[in-house]
Amino acid sequence: MSIIHTRVPDFAIERAKSRRGGRLHAFESINPRSTALLVVDMQNYFMQPTQAGEIDATREIISNVNQLAASMRASDGTIAWLRHTITEESEKRWPLWLNELGSGEWSSRTREALLPGSQGHEIHQALDVEGGDLMIDKYCFSPFTEGSSDLHVRLRERGVDTLIITGVATNACCESTARDGMMMNYRVHFVSDATACRTKEEQSATLAIVTVMFGDVRTTDQILQLLKQD
């Protein structure tokens, strides 16, 4: 799938406008100092060839994610790199994903790759991670699920009320994070060309769902422009 496919379906645009008095976007500005850029699961497991979870399109969005991170740093915003993580304890609390929704070789390779300290668990080396960024291990698709991570506490300590969501997979961990984030009263911005999944159909479906129900969908260039206006 090419990241060129970033357009929100017409039906979702019209439905969102009907709910917002003719406006497509709910949020017309971004205050970087109360905003967190969430980079979801840009790990070797999803980005390297031969890994069980490889999604080709993740390598295409590296530049956009790095541009957003640089702009956020320049504006005193928060950057949080999220890592999907599996441990023996976390699997006991949430066995369904690997033991029933998945099985066999895929489950075994996924367990091994997402164990802390493994090569698959690490953020891909092409991502511009810096020492002042947050590094958050999460144990469910969404970091906001109870018991998944301490992200919510750490963001509230920093006065964050707005999220910019990027990463992988668009229709799984990114969408789950957008849904839960909105329901925890964060303003959600979902970046259409800085999120990736396996097919254009899945990408399109999530962009539609987020547009109507959970936040604003914009491109990297549009988000960068909003950050410059602050």
C-alpha cells in the first residue's frame, strides 16, 4: 500500500460536516506545549523484512514521522514513542490475542520479537529518537487501556490535552489509541500519511471512522502548518 492513499472517503466527510455545522475539522489550532506526538509501535517487528509483523508501508512514513517529531521539539511539545510489548505477566492478563486470535508459528515469533530486550522490540534505527522523549512500553493495542501503560498519567503531569497520532498499524493500535484517547477527553489529530497498515481498504476505513467519531484527520503538511501557526 502506498501512503499516497490518504483521502478520507466522501461519505465520512459529509457525515462529519453534518455533525459540525458544515465544518470538517473540529479543531482549528494546535498548542504544541499542551500536545503529545504519539509514535505508535514503529518497531523493528513491524518494519524489518522477515519479521512476522512486517508492514511494508511503515518504511514509507519514516520521513513524515521524523518531520513531525522535529517540529514538536522546536515548539516544546511532548514526543512519546510507544512500543508494543509482550511479557509473561502481560500475556497472563491478556491471553486472547496470541492464544485464540492467533496461534502457531505467528504467535511464537511474535512473542519472541516483542519481548523487551529483543531486536524486534526496539524502535527502528531510522527514527529520530532523542533523550528528552518519552519511551512507553504498552501491553495492549491502546496505551490507555487499564493496565496497558502509564502514558495517561505522564501526559497529564505535563498538562497535555491534545494528541497527534502516527505509527502502525493504522487500523489496530493507532485506531485503538485514537478511540480511547478521545474518550479520555484528549483532542485527537490523526495523521493520514504518517500512519500505515497493510491495505488501502483498511487505511480508508480507519480514516473514515476517526473523521466521523473520534477526531480530525489531516496530512503531515497540514499538521506542520498548524504547529507553525502557534
